[in-house]
Amino acid sequence: MTMRAFETKEISHNDSFAVTFLYRSLLGRLLLKLLIKTTVSKIFGFTMERSISRIFIRSFIKRNNINMNEYEDVRYASFNEFFTRLIKKNLRSFSDDEGELTAPCDGKLTAYPITANSTFRIKGSVYDVDGLLQDRALADEFKNGVCLIFRLTPDDYHRFSFIDDGEILYQKRIKGVLHTVRPISQQKYNVYAQNSREYTVMQMANFGKVIQVEVGALFVGRITNHMMKGAFGRGDEKGVFEFGGSTVVMLFRENTVMVDDAIFEHTQQNKETIVRMGYRIGQRKTQRGEYRQ
């Protein structure tokens, strides 16, 4: 099932000088022990909310090649206000087709079947559904399903949405060490087990029971979810990430969705598929459909 030609990005293992210094030098590792503390992240976040932080905006836009014509034309009071900026409404719209499986956010997407033992590899790090959720019984419900991982980078829109009509069953927040999601960190740390994260268990109208996990990264002390309970609509904004790189993980149960073949193929080729919020990436599985393993 191939529905569109996607852009791709090779999964890179190249890191900036700063990240290399933190993870591969003795002094850097000592500094890292301080940086990954939640209190340090909070201080950094506080600084990014002050007006003086506006001095970083122009260079950040240039360095990350961000097209500001896509965003509302406002004067930002702080760097964090800029980072969580609102995009023009018509640029991240959702289709009215209830059977479409769409991306909840901007990002670089990889897709994996959830195997019988609920483990799979993400850029050199073993990913465990049980460890991610810290709930074995819940993880077991998603055996033989599919896991979608959206890696957000600084140039992406850092808000995320609900992909279907539905209702929140419950939410869980897991405190963790705030770590970078850059590839180099995965050589020494299981970042998905250590990162601060929140997940929402939802009953969706067209996809059944779905879990969406928001994973924080180094210097991201806050993952803001707007709702803790109640009903939501397709395309409603679910929440926002504060400053930093972040990740959204979506878990679907067996026989509920058909993800575009190209996305699985790209993942197997060590490529990420570039998507935007509202992009069609698959569809609801029908009784006649076949799920690609």
C-alpha cells in the first residue's frame, strides 16, 4: 500500500562538538551528570522564558533554516515563546476522511512491528514497550501491533495533536533523567528508559485503543498536555513541547491500522520518513485489508 512519495532522511550518527564533548570526554561526562539533573533543566527553562533570551532567536532561525513565513507574524516575548510558536492554521490541517491515519506532529518517522517479545531496535538502542510504559499488562495488549516514532528536530513545529475523535482513558507521567535523544547518547544510555515522559491511553473512534507517548529530552523539563480527561476531536491540539529536541511515540493494537509500506521500507533502509502534522501515513485496517509485517 503506497499512497504518496515521501521525503526521507538518512539516520545520521553525526553529532555537534558540544554533544560529542559531553559524551566522549571525561570532563564532559562529569558536566553531563550535572546537566541531566531536573533542577538544572528547570533553571535553563526559566532562562528561556525571560525577555533577554530573545537574543537567541535570529541565529536559531538561520542555523536551522526555519521558514518563518509559515508562522504567525508576532513579536515574541522570549525564546520559549518563539520555540512554541503557532503555525498558520491552513498549514497543518487534518483530512475529513475518518479512515486516514495521520501524523500527530512534525517529525522524522520510523515504523516498527511490535514483536512477540515487545522489543525492537531504534537507532542502535533496544526499545522495550514494557519499559517505556512501566506497565507490563498494558504493554501486552499491544503485542503484534505497530509502533510509530516521530523524532522532532529544532526546525519542526513543536505542537502535537489528536489524530482522531475519541476519549482519554487515563494519563501517566514518568519522571526520569532528562537526556538528549541524539544518536550519540544511545551508545551509553537507554534514553527511552531514562527520559521524562508522559503517555495518554485513549479510546479512538476509528483506531480503537491507542497510546501516545511524549518523550522529553535534555533541557526539556516540561511536556504540556492540555487535557487530562474527557473527549477530544480529530485535529484538536493535544499539547506542546518546551525548548529542545523531543519525540512522540504512538502504539496501535494488532489489526487496527495499515501503515504505508514505504515508511516500513525506509526504516529497514536506515532512513527516516519526513512528515508533517496531518500528513496521511496510512489508514484504518478494514476486514479485507492486510497488515504489513
